[in-house]
Amino acid sequence: MTNTTKVGVFDSGVGGLTVLKELAQLLPHHSYVYFADTKHCPYGPKGPDEIIRLSEIITKFLLDQGCTIIVVACNTATAAAIDYLRANFPIPFVGMEPAVKPAALATKTKSIGVLATKGTFNGRLYRETTAKYAANINVSYQVGAGLVELVEQGKSQSKEASELLQTYIAPMLDEKIDHLVLGCTHYPFFIPVLKKILPEGVVIDNPAPAVAKQTARVLSEEAKEPHSGIGTEPSVTFYSSGEIDTLKFLVHEIELTTKVVFKNKSYQHFIF
């Protein structure tokens, strides 16, 4: 038995598993409650008000499960809702931010590519980070329409995925990018395909490890406070608002070492 905090993690679907994997590797002694809002995926085309509504419902659910910190493992939800969540709930929230800063600071060709959702590109964080760190470099950006759906269908390694990614990446390569920023938590599932498409030397920037480190910092700051998770065995519990087969498959793929529990449909006491 170890001391453990319950960390809530949510995404529009399975994309946040790429963040959960990093969290569980860096912070294996904590428990996690993961909520996949597969019923309403994708979030990218939705308006801010709708994303805030969904994020608030999920946050209340995670609080009911005993979570004392929540990682918004969705770039679109972070862009639309994290300010609202921080203003209305008395717990820490850690959000996603496209890795534009490290890419902009490291580029040698002064040209980077960003692949993200429409909601992420329209968000304050993306605009402010790009204006601050990428003002003097070329940023080639592309909305990854259809990519989230492919991951949710378990087709991230398919020929269809490869062809769509090549269509999106080709104009960026024409711009001589040497960094590709993944601005959606679903997109790291495409890394094996992207490595085949991208020339050697193009760096893929995945923000998930940095988010895990930020979560560790916040947990360290909060460690002085007592929490209800003390004395429990670390575990990961999964909930979904819809289909759960792809979630189960990809959870196996990311190879979590802690106890895994699936509790599909337990969300239903909320009205989505």
C-alpha cells in the first residue's frame, strides 16, 4: 500500500491516453480516473460554449470520483474551457499547450509545422504562444480534419491514415520545416506513420511528456495538503460516455503497469 492521489484525466475520446501514459510512467504511485467523452467526439468542430458545457459536466463527475487535480488532456478543451474551469472549481487544472515554444526555439531552418484541430488554432494559448515565440519564424499550420476520427476507429496505422497525413504534411515539407508540432493528443498515435513520411532530421514535438512534468510540479506543490487517497493501491479507472472497444484496445497498447478497471456507462447519472 502506498500514498496516492487521484488524478482526473479527460479527453474528447482516446487521445488523452497519450498523456496518461506519460503521467503513469512519471508518477506511478498515484491513481488515475480517465474519462473519454466518445459520445461527443470530436471536439474540434464544436463551439466554445458547448465544449465548456461538456468539460464542466466531466469535471463534476471526476470530482465525484475523488479526484483532487484534473489534467485536461485535450488541446481543444484546454483552449476553450480551462480558464472557465479554473475560475469555477477549487482544484488545480493542468492543460495542454501545443509545443510551439520548444519547436520555435530549436528550429534551424526557421520553419516549423503545426498539426492541430480548428478549436486549438482558435484558442488563446495557441495565439499567444505563437505570437511570443514564433513571431520571427515561418509557421506552416494545418487543421487535421479526419485524423481524430481515424484514431477513434482504431485506424491510426492504416493506409487511409498514411494517405491523409501525407496530404497534410507535404505542403509543410515544401516550407522546409524541421519540427512538426502535434497539437492534438490523438496525434501521437500517428507517430509510427509520421516517421515513415517525414525526412530524417524532422523532429516530432509531442507535448505529453511536458504536461506530465507540469502535473508532477503541481502535485509537489499540493503535497502539503492532506488528501483522501492516502493508503490505497494505485490504479487506473476508465469511464466512457459511449463506445469503449477502441479505448480498451489502446489502453492495452500503451502498456500501463498499474491495475486497470473499466466502468463504462457509469457516467449516466449525468445528462449530456
